[in-house]
Amino acid sequence: MRVILGSSSSAIVTAQTDRYDRRTESKPKHKPSSNHSVSKLSSSSSSSSTVSSSIPTVNTYQAPLLSAVPWDLTSDHRYCADLASKLAEDGRLQDFAMIVESVVVSGGNASKFVSMLCVELVSCGIVRSLREGRIECVVEVLEKVDKLGVAPLKLFDGCGMKLLRNECRRIVDSGEVEKFVDLAEVLAGFQFPIKELGNSSHIVQFCVDKRDANLAIRYACTVPHAHVLFCIIIREFGKKRDLMSALTAYEASRKYLSSPNMYICRTIIDTCGMCGDYMKSRFIYEDLLCQNITLNIYVFNSLMNVNAHDLKFTLEVSMVSWRIWTSYNILLKACCLAGRTDLAQEIYREVKHLESKGVLKLDVFTYSTIVKVFTDAKLWQMALKVKEDMQSADVTPNTITWSSLINACANAGLVEKALHLFEEMLQAGYAPNSQCCNILLQACVEACQYDRAFRLFWSWKQSPTQEISGEDYDGNYNRISSVDHKDKQCATDTPKFVLNSPHSSFVKSFPFKPTTTTYNILMKACGTDYYRVKALMDEMRTVGLSPNHISWSILIDTCGESGNIKGALQILKIMRADGVSPDVVAYTTAIKVCVKRKELKLAFSLFEEMKQYQIQANLVCAQDLLSVNDV
DNA sequence: TTAGGGTTAG
């Protein structure tokens, strides 16, 4: 038999006719006796089954007609509480909620009702409803009992909480994050541990992917560690280059949190830098100053770092803030960016002096930065001197330091020295990454040591892949694991390996992953041998790399230089068909080929074609065309 | 918190 419960149209229940008590069609003649032992809110001794069997007089199938009788539910708190408890136990949470609501509305003695309510039965009902996926009913009950002054959290035992967690996880996993946040807001109001109900980074990531700053903010406000989530939200929006959303989250955090949080301040400043809006970082800084907020050194450092390209500003900030060693490192970076080798050296001397007095300790960051300063200034001897300084100070160079030192020599055209450092790096147990290898290859090519570049490349390719401690395949911060190489084909075992050091037989090999740039450098090393260049481009594809516009430009150049103008022009077309639109360099290369071969008409037609594609000619292109007059 | 690096036309 199907019965609709009173005015609550949502409460549709199905009852078996044989269990339906016809006596309830009129005012209940039977009321529960007042002496049965119902476990109360304050009681925790009775199990739910015991409690359930202890109220035999209440038949919940009476409920369908409760609203139809002229009977004040709240007049008998005992009966009312027992019935409500039993309805809850049967999973009829909406009916339960209706009774609770009527208690609240009637203004009756709610505390008396509460004292007689069986919390274990209600808990059972909640568990049952959660198992049936009726979270909305549960929320309705929580809201109702809260009005009665019952803490909703008390209705959740371990099982209930576990089911709630599972339901929340299901909601989030099915992409209904907004629904989860709605729920989290309600539950947070009832002091539920929101952090345990969902994977916060997963939820934040979802909001960020959807570019929904407000949803992310609403979620952050439901957890006790809101400041941590605000940081994550700001940073994640920064990674998406969505500064507007990051700023929205920052402003929301300022309003929500009682005091400014330095982690958040630092994060928003870092994010401004990440998004390329350093001026915004200054506005934020000035705004904080205007409000007389005391900033810590980390905020100052972030501000200096984001504005490192502006040496004047960075120095000004460094004057008003405390300095710790990281501040000096950032100042060195600012000097480096400004090309102020003199000032960098002055700072380097100052920090070394402070170190000798025990005020601070130079770290690997300081040394690596100063190596870069000297590299940029082509002062390779000074860069190598830093390596000695490190040894004296007992600071171990890491992958970045080694790469920087190698670059210092490579930049100065010192192939031998660069290779020697490379070997030292391997012996020290550091694995070079692709860029480091490319630096060496480029150094060889610049020095016209083409064969050497190829021999290096082949030897790296042939070296057995080894386990590297850590996950980062790029080799950053990774040490080569101490594998016994005697039984392995070591890099030096290959006949074409070029290192001549007496120690080279002990050099460990490393996982080498060529990049498009690697192949481009090698293509340049082929000179005018078009077929060799072409073969390298094919190899590039076979190892899963795609030629970029630089690869194509080199191919055009080589083809043209070998005298095949038609072929060069054909490549320009193939390049476009391959999905790489020719840029000004590709066109200029082709134009140069035509000009050299006195194909002036072709050169100008290419120039016209370039304009049709709305590619802006630059000085190099113009010079090539102007050189027509010299032909 | 902070540090590094590669390729094309001229």
C-alpha cells in the first residue's frame, strides 16, 4: 500500500498492508508507556538493537497518518521522541525531520523532547540513509536537530563518519565539486572535520582547472587551515597564469582571516612574478605598508626576487628589510641581471667577510649565482676560482653548480676545460641533464670540432641507462647511483668516447635523453651535407621528437647551401604542411639562399609571400634583400 | 624563499 505522508509530499513511503495498523486511522488509542528504557542523548550504554526492541509499542507505520489527526504531536514528548527515534531508525529521516520541525515550531519543551530522543537510533537511521545514498535527507536532519540544540556531530559514530567520507569522496570524484562545497559549508557550521571529508588539493585543483576562484574560496573558508588552502589556491592560479583569480583569492583571504598571513603575502607576491606582473607585487607591498603591517624577511625576499630585474628597487627594499643569506643571494641575482659584475663582486666579498666573522654562511646558491655572474661577464677564470672557494668553504657543488661551471668554460670557447669539468661532475656522482649535454655539444660545434660533437653524442646514446636516485629525469639534484660498472658497458668502453683523462675509465654513465635542440645542434655540425642533416631529422622523429622551426630553418639552409634552391623552397612548403608555420627566420634563410644564387625574382616573391602571411620582416631580412644590389 | 643551462637567418 502506498501512502503519502501528510503535507510532506516528498515523504512517499511504501508500507506493507499486513503491517499497517488500522487503529491509527483515528487518534492513537495506545500511547507508549512511560517506563520503557529508551537510550537518551546522554546515554551511550545501550546498543541500537536493544533500544529498538525496547520500544515495542511504537509502530512507525502509524506515521503516514500522523498529520491527518487533530493531535498535537508535542503534547506527549515521550511518545513523540520514541516515534521520531523509531522513524529515524527505519531510515525515514524526512518523517523524523518533520516531527523535529513540529517540535521546534510548536515552541514546546524542546529540551524535554531532546532528552527523550534516542540518539543511537537516529545514528542508525543516518547510517542507513548514507548507505542508500540519501545525503540530502541526512543534511535536512542535521539542520533540524541543530535547531533543537542537539549537536549534529553527535549523531555520527565511526561508521557514520566513514560513510559520510565515502559519500563526499564519491561526490568529488563524480565532478560535483560545487555540491561538495555546499555540503562542506553546512557541515563546517556543525563543526564537522571538513579536512577529513575530501582531498583538499584535489578539490582546489578542480576549482582552479574550472577557473572558479569563488568556489575555491568558499571551500577554503570551510576548513580550519584556511590560510594553507589560500596559499595553494593562489599558487595554483599562478601556475595557470591567472593572476586575476589569484588576486581574488588573496583579497578574500584578507577579509576572511583575522590577521594578515605572511605565507599568503609571500605567495601572492611570488605569483605576481610568475605571471610577469611585478608592478602588481609592488602595489601589494605598498598596500601592506600603508596598513602598518609588519612584514617578515620572507615577504621582503619574495618582493626582491620578483623585482630582481630592477636593481635599484631591489637595493632599496634590501635597505629597509633584514638581511639573511638568501637576501644576499637575491641581491647577487639582481646584480647579475643588471650586468653589474662590480657590485656583485663587492657583495660577494662582503658576504665572505661576514662568513669569516661567523655572521652568516654562504651556501651552494650563493656560489652558483656568483658563477653565473662571472659566466655572463666571460670571466671564466673567476668562475673557476669560485669552485676553489667552495672547496675551501667545504660546500659541495651540485648539478646546477657543475652545469654553470661547464657553461662558463663553454661560453668562453674552452672545449677541453668544459669537458674536463663534465668528467669531474660525473665522477662526483652528478648526472648531467639534456641542457648540460647540449651546452657541451654546442661548445664543440662553435669550436668547429664537429666530429667530437658526434662522438660525444654517440657515446652518450650508447651508455647504459642507470638508476638515478630520485624521480627527476632531468638530472636536477640527482646523484648517479653507485652501480658497479665493471660488467656494464661503460661510456668509456665505447671506442668513440672522447674523454682522454686517465680517470675516464671510471667515469660513470648516465641516462641521456636527447632533445630537439640536441638534434638541431648536431644538424648544424653537418655543414653542407644535406643528406646527413636530413638523416638526423628522420632520426629525431624515430626517437619521438618533432622538428621545430629551427630544425626546418637549418634544413632549408643546408639544402640551399648545397645548391638546391628548388629543394629549399619545397622544404618551406613541407614545413607548413607538417604543422610548423615558417617564421621570419625560415623565410630569411630561404631568401638568403635565393640572393646568393642570384635568383632575385624568387627572393622578392618569397618576401611578398612572407608579407601575405603577415610575417613582419626584421633588420636581418631587410639586409639580405638589400644585399641584392651587391650581387 | 633564493641559484643554471642549449639550437636557426646576420
